[in-house]
Amino acid sequence: MPDYILQLQNITKIFPGVKALSDVSFGVQRGHVHALVGENGAGKSTLIKIISGVYPFGTYEGKVLFDGQECKFRNIRDVEKTGIACIHQELNLVPDMSVSENIFINNQPNKFGVIDFNELFVRTSKLLGRVGLDTNPNELIRNLGTGKQQLVEIAKALSRDVKLLLLDEPTSSLTEAEVDILLELVDKLRQQGVTCIYISHRLDEIMRLCDDITVLRDGQTIETRARRDMDKDTMISLMVGREMTNLFPRVPHTRGEVGFEIKNFTVPHPEISGRDLLSNISLKAYKGEILGVSGLMGAGRTELFTAVYGAFRTKGTGEVYIDGKQVSLNSPMDALKEGYFLVTEDRKKLGLNLIMSIKENTTLASLDKVSKYGILNEDAEVAYTTKYVEEIHTKTPSIEVAVNTLSGGNQQKVVLAKALMSEPKVMILDEPTRGIDVGAKYEIYKIMNELVEKGVVIIMISSEMEEILGMSDRIITIAGGEVTGEFEIAEATQEILMRAAVGRG
């Protein structure tokens, strides 16, 4: 008989107009790493919020049993006292507080009501050692990279004698090296008896790390299997409810004339005087193709196209041409007027206003189309938004709902709708499928192909090698602020791109 530390029985959660979970049931074995997978909107985040106390007892139906006892959590504090901790995708740290202050927030060692800073330092050092982080406990959080902040979050959980650790997309913003460190840490915690529930869209991580896998689809439990009884193709099929023989819908493209060109573009370093972040970059993008931009994190890919957009911290110099005409892009407003649209890599911080509705976000960059004399035409807003919701198959009960209620894939579709409404000539897609599931990725790839057919210049920046090779017609690599290679898709391989990405092309 399996030794379950957590059992979920017939969990049902209903929001206005939406049944997010319907009779979800499965068990998590003690000392295992249990994967929870499914498309965006499958109910994973909702389920995690129930387990972690964000949605308290009484707001859902069904039972949560921990160590054999039914739990009726009233809040997150109740959950923490039980020995459950959650590492959310958006890290919950205070940037201007130190590592030690964040780890022991509301739980500081003290003597007679006064914080014992010596004890705080000692305890923090031990926890940092446990997660393999060589950082001064007094260092401010804002001075740490995302990977180190993730480890601080785990140390924070361990400070409370955690028995069950929930990890929601923990590697979505990490480099490959940081991913390896995190996976090794989770494996180490498993060996120490900590049970983990692991959510990730990166299926290779699931296959490498996890003992058991539960698949959710449309708010329901589809199947739970041991990893040894589940291969990657089966997992994808169970997630999307259909066979997906080709994850990348490549279609023949006919290359046309040059639609976008940069000549000798240079961007000064924002922090080091006298040094350039990007040096004399020149490139061409053609109509009728998807140009992939590859390179390691920090190579300058995002900074280049953000600087062209007029939104980087330092102003770039050089020549920019759209449809053969030289343009001056001093601000995002200038860029939009000229038909240059940047879909940013961080949709939540830079691409959307999360508390505004789908309708308001869709029309935000094209208010001139839905207003006259400064007065909004709500009928026109509804018409445009409904058109794009239907065209790109955004799942939503209404165009009036706040964007923060949508899944990651559907949020990305709202960003794309906003871009499409601006009728761009050049669309830069920076990490367009980060943090979304295989089904939603496939739909976004199809939208990219449709835009290419309409003559839109598509430039895709991606850290996923499979995506670059699967969707690009031509690929350039950037390393150290310079273009280090240009390859037709027929000649490109992972090895060739990696050599170019480290400046050895």
C-alpha cells in the first residue's frame, strides 16, 4: 500500500462562469517528486492554490488530507504550520531586505523581543549551505540573480521544517546552468525525505527528475502513472487529448524582399561608462520568413531589439529601415507608428496591465482606432476584441474579465491580439512561448505562420534550441553584443548554433 503524504479527494473549484477543477483526485507518495502537468488552463495553479491555502477551506468542494488527516486550511499560515511550503512562479521576496531577513521574515530568532542578528546570520548560513548557495546572508535580494533568488525561496521554505514543497514553474526564468543546480537540489531534498510537487512545462525536466506524473486536462484528473510507465509522447497526448506528431507546424515560406534592416547599430552599456553593450550590429529580415535569433542569456538579444524599439535605458545609434525607408525610432510610440511591434519576454510586467480587462488590453496600443476626439467608442472596442478572441482562439468566459484571471497561454494570446490590432509590418517575438504548454505553443506557432503569409516580418528570439530549429527559416546568433553567425535552416544544428552562441562559430 503506497504511503501517501498528501491525498486529494474529489476537489472541485468553481469561479463565476468557469469550473476550474472537477472531481480532481490523486495521491502524492512520501519522499517522491510528483509532477503535475497539463496545458495552461488545465487547473494546475488553482489546485496548488488550494493546497497552499490561497483558496481557504469552504471556497472549494472535496477533501485535502495531509499525513492521513483532513485539513481545513483557513489561510497560508495554517498551511505553513502543517509543513507545506509553496515556491510560486513569481518569487515572493522583498528586494530591499537582506537574504537572512527574507528567509526568516515573521520568524526571526529573538531574545526578549529583540532580533538576535548573530543567531540570524548563523541559521541563514546553514540554510544557504543546505541549498548550495554561496552568498553573504546580509546581501540584499535585489543584488542576486533570478537563479539565486529561487534558491533563497527554497531556503526560506526549509527554515520552517517543510515536509511537502510545492514548486510552480521553478525554472521558467533560469539559465541552463541554474536549471541543473535547481534539479540537483530537488533531488538532494528528496534524498533527505522532503516530498515535492513539481509543475513545469519543460517535459525533459519532468522525465529527468520525477518519480510519478499526474496529468490534468480541462480541470479533471486524466491519469497518474509512475515515470517509468510514461514517455514524453504519451504525456503530451494525455495533456492535449490528441496525438501531436509534430510540435512545430513548419510550412513552406517564400522569401521576399527585405522588410527590416539594421545597419551599424550600437548601444552604450547602461552601467559601464565608455563601454558598448552592443557593437555595430547589422542584420536583415525578409518578408516571407521567420528569422530566429539565438544566443545565451546576457548575449544582448533582448537589449538589441528593445533599443531599436526606443525603450532601452540607453539610446542606440545606427540606421533602421522598414520597407526600405529609413525610420527614426526614439520611443515605443514612434515604433508603433512605423509598424514595429515588440512582444516582450515578460508579458506580466511589460506586455499587459493585469488588472485591466481583455478588451482594454487588446485596444491599448491602438486607441486611435476605437476613439474619436478623445472619446472611446465601446462598441468598436467590443468588435475588435471579439474578432481577435475568435481568430486566435483565446479561452475566456468574457472579454470583460481581468487578464490576471487567464492562464499563461491565454495571456500571451491577449498580447498577440494587441500586436495584431496595431497592424505591424515588423513583429519581434521575444520568448513567445515561455511558460506555456505545448498545445498553446502550437497555436502561437500557427499564428506566426499566418502572419508570415500576410507579409509581416517575424523575428523570434528564443532560448529554446528546439523552438529555434523547429520554427525558423533562417537563424542569426548573437554573443557578447555582436552577431557571430548566420545560418539557413538546412545547415543549422544544435552544435553549430551553440558554437556560434559562445563566439566560436
